Amino acid sequence: MRPVRLISGFLTVGLWTLMSRVLGFARDILIAAFLGSGPVAEAFLVAFALPNMFRRFFAEGAFNMAFVPMFSKKLEGGEGAEDFARQAMSGLATVLVVFTVVAVIAMPWLVFAMASGFVGDERFDLAVLYGRIAFPYILFISLAALLSGVLNAAGRFVAAAAAPVLLNLAFIGALLVGAPSGWDFGLALAITVPLGGVAQMALVWWAAARAGYRLTPVRPRWTPEMKRLAVIAAPAALAGGVVQVNLLVGRQVASFFDGAIVWLSLADRLYQLPLGVVGIAVGVVLLPELSRRLRAGDTPGGQHAFSRATEFSLALTVPAAVALAVIPGPLVSVLYERGAFGAEDTVNTAFAVAVYGLGLPAFVLQKALQPLFFAREDTRSPFRYALVAMVVNAGIAIGLAPVVGYLAAAWGATVAGWAMAWLLWRGSRKMGDGALLDPRFRARLPRILAASALMGAVLYGAALAMAPWLAGPGRGLALALLVLIGMLVYFGGGALLGAFRLSDFRGAVRRGAG
């Protein structure tokens, strides 16, 4: 994969992810407007978080991080890739059906494990009800993730990146149709979750079939390949479990503060926008690319792909992190403050946005560094690093909760994110030249930081000057202007400082469009 094609792959995934995240904003804006930070909103968010938590084990996390390198190498060598994928899908589906039945029965214990602060009020029973309805989503989204892995390994990124759009469209439709119809919003949203999962799975199955991979269910067999897949996936599953423990700790802390689960969830949505658009795009494209390079023995090509992925991700996420830390108030106010979501909710959410923003580069660096390990079928090292990050997160979140309240959860996630990124970077030093960042990256990084700092100073001053407009009836237009000012300053300053060449982005966009 040539450099421009590599970046165009990032942009293809990133642009579709951007569309999904924008629709996710629309969904969250509607939920905040209709439900505010009340009990129904908190119960639904916990219920929806349960299948999403476990999908990190079975979908984008453990299973796919083991599956994609093995499948990519089979594609490169022509060694029965389709049969391998069919067996993997059937085995995964079998495990998930059993797991879903057990989870639905055990839902009260799962809700308690995630939000024990709900016990004794209406939020607990609502979360159990919504959780039982929503949980089958894990089956459909996990199979969709495996099919997406097949497509990504084959260099086909569009359908897999577009699939999440369907879920957000389903949510928005349920809210807009339900408002005049008098629906129970909590039930409507819970029912929409598995229906959205079916739609996503159907889209990527159709795309895979068109690409020549018609993955129909077969009887699962415990072959040597499936055993190897399980052996590689197990440590990654444990690492994914550690990450989920971090999220559990955060939600447990938040559940003891009324409204905090909503505040943290909306703040998470804001920092997940650049993380999803850039970080996830880089991870999705980079893992199969590195796997192919390793099989071909192309060390310089692997180094170049890793360096460009890291450079590209930081060039877009460092300024985003600065913006989240510098102007969280205007962002939250304009996006969410309406209906049942009031000024106090805005202030509390903005504090969380600023804290998460400080950790954004770390989360993106993880997405660039982890494929170095997974492409080499090393899932044990990231697990060990994740254990350390888990201890850091738990210590900060629980220890600071009596001092800074719900923000302790955000601080724990941010500090743990940097700890994990540093450990991954240190561990990758043992891999040789293929895991080293090249001179071009080392020359450009300080310039990216300088351009981001310049943008942050201008944004802060502009936000102060535009305060009356940002609080007035035309606040949406004012925020758009503020964001445009930031983009012009960053890309203009970055080009002048030599942080990047604008032609790199233009060429990649043209290649992706073509």
C-alpha cells in the first residue's frame, strides 16, 4: 500500500466515522433535550454500555486483533482465507449466543457491577429492563465486526466504516417519531439497539459477499487454526477486560453522583469524535498493512507505514485536544444546552470535556502503537501494560472521588491513558527498526505542537471576544465561526512552520475520492 493510498484509507474510514459521530451528536442532543440528566437517561446509558463493554472482548478488541493478522497473512499467501473466516465466524456466533442468554438472565448482577449507586432507586430496575432488551446487540455487532475485519484486510473500508451510521440513524428516527407519538423513550431506545445491530451486520455481510467472501454459518470445528486463534485472542481478551474494568470503575464512581453518568457520557462523546475519526481509522487501516509488511519481510515499508500513521494521527488530534481543553464551555453549551439539559449540566459536562481532552493524544497513540504488537501476534505485552494502567486508573478514580467528585473518573481515564501509551512505546523499542519513528516524524512533531499551541491561544482569545454571540440566538453559527478560525490558524500556521504539507492531505483526499 503506497503512502498516499495508506493515508486515503485513513481518510475513507475517518470520513465515514465522522459522519457516524456527527449523527451520534444529533442522537445525544435529542436524548439530552428530551431526557436531560434524569433517571431514564442514566438507566438507558448504563444499559447500552453493557453490550458495548463486552463487544470489546468479542468484536473490535480481542477477537479481531487476533483474527485480522491471521486472515491478512492467509490472504497474502493464498492459504484458504475464506474457510478460515467462515470457521471463525461460526465459532464466535456459537459462543455469543450462549453468552447472551446467560447475560440476560444475570442482568441485575451486571447492572449492580456497573452502577451500584443505582441500588435503591428507580434507575436500577429501569437499567435491568433496558439491559435485557438491548443486550442481544452484542451478537449482531460482534459478527459485524468480524465481517468488517475481513473487508478491511482485503483493502475495502467503505461498508465497514459506514455501518455505524445505521445505528445512529435508527436512534434518531426512534426519537423523532416517538416524540409526537408519546412513546416511552427509554423502551424505544432500548428496542432500537438490537435492531440497529441487525442493520449493521446485514450491510457488512452484503459487502463481504460482493467482495467474494460469502460467509455462511457452518458447524464449528476445533481445528488447529481455531486453537491458535483462541490462544492469540485470550491475552487480548484479558487486556480488553482490563480496559473494561477501567470503564466500570469510572461508571461506579459516577453512579454515586446524580447526573454524572450523563455528564461523563456526553463529554466522552465529544472526545470520541476526533478519537474515532483519526485514531480508530489509523488502527483499522494500519493493522492489516503491518501484517502484510511483516509477512513480506518489508521492514522499511513497515517503518514508513507506522511513522506516517502516527504523524497523521497526531497532526489532527493534538489540535483537537487543545481545543477541547481551551473552549469546552462553548462546545457543550451550543451542542447540548436545550430542553431538559440546563446550564448546570453544561458546566459539569464542560469540566469533564477539558479533562478528557488532555488525554486524547494518549488514546490516539495507543491506536497507532497497538498494531505493532498485534501484527506480530503479540497480545501478551499489551495485556501486561493494561494491567498497570488499570491500577493507575482505579487508584486515581477512587482516591480522588472524595476530593473532586465525579471528575475523578475522567482524571483516572486520562492519566491511565498516558501510562498505557508510554508503556506501549517503551515496549515497542525492542522490535527493531520497523517500530522506530523515522526522521521526518521526529522533525515534524515539535512543529505540530507549536502550531497547536498557537491555535489554542487564538481560540481562547476569540472565545472571550465572541462570548455574547456564543450565548445568543445565533450561537450555532458563532461556534462554527470559532471552529473555522481555529482550523485556519492551525493549518495555516502548521504549513508555515513545516508541521505538514497541505498537499499531503489534498492528494490523499483526491486519491480516496477517486
